[in-house]
Amino acid sequence: MFTIRRARSRWIRTTSSAAALAIAVGGLSLATATQARADSTSVTGDESVSAPTAWVTYTGLTTSQISAKLGSTYRLVDVHEDPGGGTYTVTAVKNSGSYATAWWWYVNASTAQVSTFLSNNNARLISVEQNAAGNYNVIMVANTGSAARAWWWYVGQSTATISSELSANNARLVSVQPDKTDSGYSVIMVSNTGTDAKGWWWYVHQSVSQISSLLNTNGGRITDLSRNSDGTYNVVMVQQAGTDNIGWKWYVGAGANSLVSGALQTGYRIFDIEPYTNGASTSYAAVEIDNLPAENRRVENIFESGYSQAGLSGGRYGYLVKPIGNASVLSLQNTNTYEPASGIKALYNLYSQFQVQIGDDDLNSNFDYWVKPSDPTNKDVCPLDYSNTNSNKVTTTLADGLGRMMFNSDNRTTQGVDLRYGRAKVNNFAQIIGMAGTKIKQTVGCGIVNGGFVTTTLNNLQKLYEGVFTDKLLDASDADLFFNRMNGGTGTISSSSPFGQMVTQEANKLGKPGAVSGFLAAIQQRDKGGSYDMCFTTGACDPPYDYVRSDAGIMQLPFKTAGGSVVLHNYAYGFYVNDLSIPCAFNTTCAAKTQADDTTNQFLPEIFRHQVDLALANW
């Protein structure tokens, strides 16, 4: 039996396809053409399109489960049956924009059935594999209008026959899969002419090292990768040059979760993923393509590179720049939860000021906090390390306590706020204002002590800061009090700081070195950062340790009108790095820690570099 899954689009026209059946042995083959060009849309295929899009990868699901996951939002670009049979590994893209097309997928269909479906749907294949029963799992897309292509598919073919058909058709391969019931291959090819012409090569039964060597020799990029039962691979590659010089990666022997999380972290899209048996488990071979806009790719590369040098490993990082009232202009991992350390104190600041605004508290009222008896001047202690008694209690005003919490980042006064109102109320308030990813389950300053934790997201903190800035979460006077407790202000960024150095660089590029001092003096910024050096939840510690850093707030950049008037453009922003492994002992200077600090210090200047360039234009 075969299973059919249809897309909802029904605009279908006619086209033609050819199919041939044969059985032969595999080998090695090569084909070349003109210099490759990047594809702006997926009218030919998805393997050379780097237009940013939402995407998903699933493993170990049945056809009905896959259909439920995809809904009407996504369409498949790759499907492979899992080694045990009955479930599938798939990857999909959002079926809109550059990737929009009518599409269909079928599993366990005979060649005759596939040919009938192709004819009925006026479609062409983009993915085909033979299953253990000798039938086929396929994905097809509409082959009509601007997406119409001359194309061919063949199953059970030898490399010699495939090479002959490639020559006869003046075509290039887009997919080559080893058959499971014979020694041949199932392939898809398209006409390699006109705007679809690419320099390309294909090889079968190659080791990883051989493929790496061929990639270097050819200056190539993999567009299709499949694994043979003997552990070798079959590969199609195109020339990585000119406009087709697209960022990409490939992996073998990886876990599905690590592939997906790694691709999302670094801004790539998995378009080809194949499961295979590796001992007693399942491993995956995958190919990824750049999925970020150019400026975002520039920024991400800085941190991907920086956090992988000098022995650093494992870092999760993200950033967000969002003009107030408009969509974000730069983002990465902005919906992922992370540990903000003292960055979460902004939520305590907001909740406290809201209590004052509604009349349930008073800034002049008494406020209690507790110091560590053996270290009474240390604001960075973990308040869980000692008991709170009358002998170590300090009483001041709520205004002073909040100021110490925000400006000095005092963990002791933060605990005082936590105890004053109750953590449950602060957490509930976060949910009410839309900070769904935010949870406080730890005394701030104590990291993972006793299994506690704090999480938030960049989008959550953006919502907080933008809500206060626009007087939606606090009225204007209370919003001023909220921000005035925080670090920053007007003209507080020095020319020697990383941000100031970046402004100087951009001004010099524009031939406006004299604008630097005035530009920096006009910047307004308020922010709250956080940092931990702490043990990981499992494994050894000290060394290594978990390097946690974050910052979020409001940045106001001075643009100028054509008439020379300064107009501030307002942004909510944030960044973080979590789970970065420092292979050193606590409180020691080492190359890895220096590298981590140097990289982290580039967040603020690099995420704002393009906006600063725009702002300086009329200075």
C-alpha cells in the first residue's frame, strides 16, 4: 500500500516527464557546466536558495504525525525512511515567499503509481528514495508556469547509464540515492541550461575524506548527500563561486537534536538529512545552507568564530535589535530561553514600580535586606549562603533598595525585593504582561544552587523594556523612575569603549571623523546586564565552568534630518551567551577566559554597527 499526502494548493497545469527502469552496478562519475548561480526562489529546487525562512526537521514520525506537524504552513523538501521502517525523517520549509509552491508527497508507491501522480499533478520530483520493499518515497512540486523545468527521473540505474542520460539530456543531477533492492541508483535530473546552468560534479562511494578533498579541488558546495550500506557516500556538488558562493555546512555521524540545535544557533537551514544505522543507534548525515540576511550573517559569524577559539566550546548565544514600534532589524535565537543572571532584576524593578504606581507601596517606606555576616560589604554574594537574622538586617528606604539593586546590581537588595512581594507574585506578573518564557525559580545571585534556575527570552525582555518606554506598562513619571535607577544615561559611552571604537570606524568610513564626539554625546542608553561564572548542572567543575553573560535595555541613536536637526531613533535590544565552557579554574586569567570576554564585548557594537552607519549618514 502507498500513502498519499497532498498539499492544499490546486493550481495545476500540464507538463511532461520521463522514466526509465534498469539495474546495474555503481561507480564514479563527473559532469561539469558553466559557473553556478544562486537561486532566488525554489522554482528549480531548495538546495541553492538562501532566502531566510522558517524551517523544521522531524525524525521518527509516521506519515500522519508528519502531516499533523506540517499543517498548511510547511512543505517537505526531503524525506527518508528511518532504518527500522514505518517512520520517517523529514525536513521542511515554510511554504511561502521564495519557497511557495503546490506540492505532494507519497510513500511506498510503485514507479507506475509515481508516474501517474506526476501526470495527474502536472508535477516533477524533488526527492526520491527506494524503500526496502522496492517501492518509492517521493516529494513532488508543481512543474508549471515559471517553475516549469525540463527534467527526468530514473531508478535502478548504473553510473554509466546515468552519465549517458545526463549527456543526452544536457542535464545535471539534483538527487542521487542508492537503491535498497538492487545495485543501482534512483536519480532526479534537471536541464542544465539558461539560468539553471551550474558548474557541478557528482561522485558515488566516496569516503568523508575523499569528499572533503573533492570539495577543495572543485571549489564546490554539496547539494545532495546520501549514504551507502558500506559507509561511503554519494554526493552532488555545485561550484561555490560568484553569486552562488553561499554559506553552507555538512555533517555525518551526528545526532538529530545536535544537528537541529546547531543549525538554529548558527543561522543555517537543514535541507538534506538522512538517517542511518550506526552500531546500536541512529546517526544522521545532513547538509545545511545559510538562512540569515547578509548583515545578520556578518554578525553571527563573529560570535560563532569567537566562541569556538582558545579552547572555548558549547556556547549558546543570541541577540536582538528592535526599533520601538516596528519589527526587529536583527535577531538570532531571540525566542530561546536563557539564564539572564542579574538581567532579570529589570523585572523586579518593574514590579516594584508598578506597586508604587497603583498605591500598594511607597518609595519612602522602610525596606529590609540582609548582608553576609562574614563579608558585609560584598554585594555579589549568593544570599542563600547565610541566614537572614535581625543581627545582619539592614533597613533603608524602598527607593534606596531599588537603586542599589539596579545601579549597583546588589544581590542582597534583590533578595529583599523578592521577599517583600513574594516570588510567585512577580512570576505571575511576568505572565500577565506577556513574558511567557520568563520564570524565576532561584534567588538571584545563586546560579544553580539547590537546583534553582531563572529563564527569560530576548523577546520577553524586549516586551518589558518597550512596554515601559512607551508608557504601556508604567505611566510616564513611573517609567522615568524605572529607567533612572539603571546604568547609562545621555553621552555615557566613551570613545575608547568597544562601542565608541565602532562609531569611530563607521564615521571614518563615511569620511566624517569630526562627527564622532557629537554623535556619542547625543546617544542615550539604559540597560541591565548580568553575569555568572558557575558550575554546569552535570559533569566536572572548576575546571571547566559555565560562562554566562547577558545585557538588555534601550538604545537611542541620534539621526539627523536633512536640515540638521537631531532625531533620536529608539531601540529595544538584548544579547546573551550561556553554556560556554571555559576550560580553566574559577578566578584565574587564561586565554579562554580572555577570548570569551573579548568576544562578548563585541555584542553591543556589532549588533548596532549597521544602525550607527545609517544614523551617521546625515551628520
